[in-house]
Amino acid sequence: MKEFFAENGIKKYETSSKKKAAVAERAIRTLKTRLYKYFSAKNTSAWVDVLPKFLSAINNSVCRATGLRPNDISDANAREVWKRVYGEGLVPMEERPKIKAGETVRIPEPKHIFEKGISNSSAADCANVAYVSSLIGTRAAHLCACGLAAILNRMQRPRVTIGVDGSVFRFHPTFKFNLTRRSRRCWLSNANSSWCSARTAVDEAQQSQQRSHCG
């Protein structure tokens, strides 16, 4: 990568400002959103030829945050745009915070789990429930991926879209990532696939366990 930069006269700069990084991430997200919509509408994944058109459309569209087009922002009005987006600065708090520095508080995220007849739940209980839920979600994603890979291999589907919604997405936000990652490992169409190997290993383990019980 350094040789490529040197040959093309590209200078790489590192930024230490979180605000600059946030602006860059938002711009990348806007561009990726439009590209993904284009991929779905045109049923293609080619983006090199249409990238200049998307950039031109974004630069000539009014941004809701600034109220201006990106092409209209310059050094002359940069400070006004900054004030509109980020404000004049931090506003002093009129009320004192309810939590003091160093004070122990309870975890509110998994608290709703204990609302069904379980009382006197501690922060450690909430942390344990959150940890167990993450393990259950990962195991369920792996099992679903194995079953899904077997069905798709049987149907000989080369491509499929996996969607996760509802309470699964709400309570297990990493479910889709684990499902997709495990599906890719199992999703081979030949007889020597990892799915077949895993299935064979499970069958051999069960048969060995049955023989040990019978002996």
C-alpha cells in the first residue's frame, strides 16, 4: 500500500478529531446506502462506473443538517455551518446530576428479564443473564446456520439473502453476524463440505456414546 501511495503521489494523513471522523463516517454511510439501493434495483454489484454519478448527486443535493449543498460550503461560510451543526458550545447544566462519580449503579439493560416474579435482582444477576443470553444467541445462530446450509445445498441455491428481525434482532443484535459467518463455513455444494464433515462427526460421536452406554 505504501508503494502504491508513493507511485501515485498520495499522502496519507491521520486525524485525531472525533468530529472529523464522525463526518467521514456519515458521508460513507450516505454513499453506501445509495449504492445498496442501486444494487437491489439493478440486480448488479458493479459500482465503479456509476460512482461519479452518485458523488455528483450527493454534492448537489441539499443536506438536512447544514441546509446547504456540499458544493455550496466553502471557507467563507464554514464557521456558520459549524455553528448550525454543532451549536455554540456546551450548555451548562442547570440541575445537578443524580449520580455521583464513583457511585455504584445497577445495570438497566437486562432488568426487564426479572420483571416476571423475580425480585431482589442484583447487578451481578443482570450481568450473568446478559452473558448467558449472548451464549444462547450464538449457539442458536450456529444451529440455524447448519440447518439453513443443508437446505440450500439441497436446493442448489447459489445466492440467498438472510434477514433477522423482531425480538431476535432486538435481544440478540449479533445473531445475524453469527448466522452469516457460520453459514459461509457450511455453505459448500460438494460432498466434502464442512457441513457434511460436521454432520459425520456428530453421528460418529453419538454412535460412540451409544456403544459406551451399551457396554
